[in-house]
Amino acid sequence: MEIGIDSFASALYGSQSLSSVDAMEQLLDRMVQADQSGLDVFGIGEHHRKEFLDSATAVVLAAAAARTSRIRLTSAVTVLSAADPVRVFQNFATLDLISKGRAELVVGRGSSVEAYPLFGYNLDDYDALFSEKLNLLLQIRDQEFVNWRGRFRAAIPNLPVYPRPVQPQLPVWLGVGGTPESFVRAGTLGLPLMVAIIGGNTARFRPLVDLYRQAGARAGFAPQQLKVGLHSPGYVAATTEQAVAEYYPGYAELWTKLGRERGWPPVTRQQFDHLIGPHGVLLVGSPQQVAEKLQRHSEALGGIDRFTFQMDNAGLTHQQLMQSIKLIGEQVIPLVNQKH
């Protein structure tokens, strides 16, 4: 199982706010730490909000590529519906050149929708935009010369798209939430699947993952081609008691704030305790406890190929995040590998 980190490049640490320059410098330091600690992948999200610095994902990843040597660098996710697939491909092909073949993409429709009005798109076209642009991106990836016509973009009359990446086929994962059609689409296209699970029990997604594998098999893809990744919030400290004490206050503050925006009730400690329990989605605890829970998550979904922690939007300090990354690389990953 590959294990890594996803970040939204937050500039907020609880009630403390860093300058954008300092927040970006610390983020890049954490990406270097992940590389040196043996993590497999680091992802940067895409938002267009004041509290995040990830609107130009490929630029952040390119800066990290110049300072790292082995870790894979990916978006998490690229809001493809509101982007031009030609430019997306060019940006990540360039990242692939800078990183010498370590670039990847996770593409999706986006759970935050501020990109749609910002770039002049109508939310009524939410799914149609994504479907058309995903098909164009995959055509660009697989063919140097592109002959294409669609609804939302000017036609491409047999024109080449450059640069081409180092990797023979730039990896494109499909990021999904809980929509069955998205799982089926990923399987039908034979794309690796990245499932974002941020609440409840991980096992409830098993029927959807089964839909993905069934659709992939019907389309003629071998089981080993149908990779499954899982993205969830989490945090690792030396002991479970320390991890909970450090993580819970910021987590409760963040999710209560999001709840006010989206109509959820405030977070309670009882809810949190369930989520960090044996079957809840949060991976908060000691290295041993987190490694055991990762194994349970994998078994619940019929096997997972990649897991990424989301941990830097819960009020944790840079020093706490750096130490957590170190523990994941030095203790969690070896424990998980012992079980595989």
C-alpha cells in the first residue's frame, strides 16, 4: 500500500494566521520531510478561497519537485470541470519533466464550487462539463495530435499538444465522493479511483467500490489495473492520547464552522470518539493504532492500493505536522508493509 499526504495549503492554524509567504515555505518544508521520511505521495488540492493557497496546484508541486527526489507529486484534486484540459495536461506534463517522471493527476468535479463562477461556468452543467473535459484530457494524454470537437471548448483540428511527459502515460486518477455514477465511470474508463471519505464508517463505501470493480471488469480491464485509493482525515502522534489531545480541538472548530456553512450540526466529542473508533473514518492515534486501522480500512473495501492523510486543516502547528509525517514514514509505513 502506498501512503502519503494531501494538503489544501492552509494558511490558518486554529486562531493563528500565518503570512502567505510563511505558510507556503512551511508547506514546502513538509513536502521535503515527506520525501525524506519515505512517504510515497504528496498531493495538493485546488481551492479558490482566502484560507487556502492551492489555487495554482501545479506551481506548488513544481516547487516541491525541485527540492525532492523520489516522492510522487499529484493534484488532490484538479477541478477539471472549470479548467481547460489542454492547459491542465501541459502543466502536469511540465511537472513530470521537472520531477523526472513523478507527476500524477487526481481529477474531479470539486466539492467546493467557487471555481465555476470564477471561470465563467454554469453549475447547471456540473456533470456535462466534467464528462466532456475528462474525455478530452484522456485523448490528449494518449495522443500527441488531437482531433476533437465538443460543447464547452473551441474545437481542436488535429493539433499537437506539447510538452509530452517523461512517463509513457501520465497517471490520471478519478476523484469521487459518494455518487454511484462516478464509481461506474471510473471503472468503465479503467482509471484508478481515489475515494474521499470524510465521515461515518469506511465500510459503507464497499458497495460503491464493488460497482467500480464490476464496471471495470465489464469493460475488459484486469483487476490489477483497477487501483483503489482512499483519502481521509488523520493524524499520528507518539501516543493515541497525545494525538487526540492535539487533533480534536482544531478538528471540532473546523467542522463546526463548515457545518454552519453547509447545514450540519456542531461537532460533539461523542461523534469524534466514534469516528476514531475501530470502524470510523478518522485515522487519529499512535503509529501502531493507525497502522492497524489502515489494515481494517483495506479489508473493508476489498483492498486499497493507496492511502492519503488530510491533516493540515485542524489547527495543528507546523512542528506537529512535521513530526507526524516523520512518524508515518518511519513507523506507520513499515508496520503496514509487515502486514502485506
